[in-house]
Amino acid sequence: MNWGAEIAKAVLAAVGMFTFLAIVAAMFGVLLERKIGGWIQSRLGPKHVGPQGVLQTLADTLKLLQKENVTPRAADALIFNTAPLVVATAGLMGWLVIPFGKIGETVLVVRDLNIGILFFAAMASMTVIGILAGGWASNNKYSLLGALRSASQMISYELPMGMALVAVAMEAGTLSTVGIVRAQDGWMGSFVFRQFPAFVIFMIAAVAEVNRIPFDLPEAESELVAGYISEYSGMRFSLFMLGEYAEMFAMAAMTTTLFLGGWKGPLLPPLVWFFLKMYLVVFFMMWVRWTFPRFRLDQLLNLSWKVLLPAGLIWILISGYRITF
Amino acid sequence: MLLDWLYVAAFAVIGLLLAGLSLAIVWVLSLRSAYPEKRMTYESGMVPFGQAWAQFNIRYYLFGLVFVIFAVEVIYLYPWAIVFRQLGKFAFVEMLIFLVVLLLGLAYAWRKGALEWI
């Protein structure tokens, strides 16, 4: 094997994916969020930069690039500076296993790992390390509280998410994402039908994992300023945002892969189907964000530990019974 | 197999490098000025007192502990989920026992009040 060529290919794939995420997830995602938010709340949203405001996020990015990186005097500088990098990288890593579509017989996936969805779950939970580190290192009371809330929330919802992933793996008989898409045949074969409870658990946990309303207690503007990002400004702030939006789009892409049949669909090319389904899920998450109020911390933890976790365990038993007998 | 992890490593390294690159661009482009108030901890405009590195609610830690127990147990479900079709009824009954023990553990934590937020 030619290691040089393989390394070049891997580096190229990583750079390509990062650029794709920065443009599609972060820039276009933020614009989409503001436009949809405006539409739902009967206002216009960004309008002035470019036609219908489509260049708004580009302008914002250029502005953020010129801002000074401020490190508070009281902060732990090394950890404070590293945390945004960790969050952005964690947002990127999950995309390694997501299959985008198929051209001929070649599946468009960076790498079809044999432990695909386990890897995805591990990378999704890596964000919490960056958030906890950043919030603690800021040496700010708002940040610390936001980071602690975030940590307890993300670990609480990781368990139901793991349960949903196990149920899907049981149905498909494999952990590889490509294998899971292949296991879903036809419209009724999509796991959203056969694994509906797992789908519901996964969607709720996915919204909670990316700290979005109604689970956005870590950021809760009205009580914690901005939670763990209170002390972050300029580009470091946007790295946190990049990580968050990359993660959100990754969750949407994973929902598509696991439950909605991935790239499969009639007439249109596979790639188009994948993005249609992914944006449908993204739209759903934004719809939820602009519609619901915020949970209280005890309600949030109760939902995870006393509802979703037992439900997930029992659903695994039911699916196991159904498949075995 | 080894090749797969080369890609994982490449993603991790490139992710850190590109994120770092954006910070480097900022370092070149940004205007910098220094005055004492700028680097003060933000506390909604009040003069901050004390440190944030103080005691915090023990509940956060407790939930962390319960999480570790369950996360380790969920990991055991993955290998079973892949092969239980081939192993048949015996594997299902075994996992049934395992899951019931898990549920009992959850019920115990619940009863003991480890899942209450006060």
C-alpha cells in the first residue's frame, strides 16, 4: 500500500469536510436559522446584505475575523484558548462516518468504519469536554454554571441516545452506517416505521445533545448571559458556534441515515435525497427552537432519567423479543 | 483497518489545525488595544468579587456518577446487538436478565433519590 497517497487523500478529505461544514453548516445554517426564525415570528430576518440578506453571515464572519481575542485576566489561559478548538474538532469528527449518497456502486462516505454509530456517539459526546473546559477555565460564575449544566445535560441524554442506537443496530445487525442504510429497503423499510420509539428517543436526545431550545439551559441568555461562552469573543466564539452547528447538522444527517433511509429514494439522485431529508430534519429542529419555551433543570433531568432511559431499555427488550421470536 | 484510523487521525489533526489557523488569521488582522477593564471578568457590569472556582452543587457530580455506571453497561449491549440474531433464544434470555438487572439498578437509584434535583 502507498502510505503517502493515502495520507494525502485523508488530509484532503478532512480539509474538504471542514470547508463544507464551515460553509454549509455554519454559514448557511445560521442564515437559515435566522430566516426561519423570522418567518415563524412574522418578521423579516436578515435582509440588507446581498439579495434578501443571503450574504449576512459572510459579512458577520469577516467582522468576527477582525475582532481581538480577549483572554480575561482571571482565566486559565491555556485551557481557555484550547477549548474552542476541541469543540470545533469534535463537531467535525462525527462527519467521518456519514454516507452522503451513492454514485454508481461507490458510496460517498469518508470512511465506512465497522463501528460507525458507536464512533459517532463517542465523537458527539467529545463536545462536552470542550464545553466543560472552556466554562471552567473562564473563571466566570455564569460560565461555570453553564458548563456544569451542559455537562450534566449532555451526559444524561447520551444514555437514551445510546439505547436508540442499540435498537437500530439490533434491527440492522451491524454498526456500520452504510450497512444500516442498506438494511432499509423501500419506503416501509425505513427504520422510522419499525423503530418508531427509538426514532422519537433519538430525536429528543439529539436536540438535547446540541443544547438547543427547549434544552438550552447551558446558554439560557436570560439567566446566565450566554453560559459557557460568556467570556468568549470574536473568532473563538464563532469556533464554538461552528462546532455547535456542525454537531446539529451531524445529528440531522445521522437521523437521516439511521431512520429515514439515508440516500435512498425514487427518481431523484441519491445525493439530492440525502440533502432533502437532512434539511427536513434541520428544519424540524429549527421549528422546535422557535416554538417551545425552555425546560427547568429538574424537568430536563426527569425527562431523561425517568422517561427516556426506562423507555429505551424496555424498547430494546421489545425489539429483541420481536426479532428473536 | 489501520487505514480507517489514519482517516480518524487526519480528521482530528486537520480539525485542530484549521481551527487554529482561523485564530492565527485573527491574530494577524485584528486591532489590539489594552486597558485594564477589558480583561476583567464579565459580571453584567458589576465589579466582580471572588473567584468562580468555588464550591458548586454536589448534584452535578452525583449525576456524573450514575451516568458512568449506566454508560459502561450500555457499552455491553453493542456487541450483543450485532450478533444476537445468530445466537438465538439463549442470547435473548441472557440479555433479558441483564436488562432487568439494569432496570432494577435504575429503580434503586430512583428510590434512593439519586435522580432528584433539589
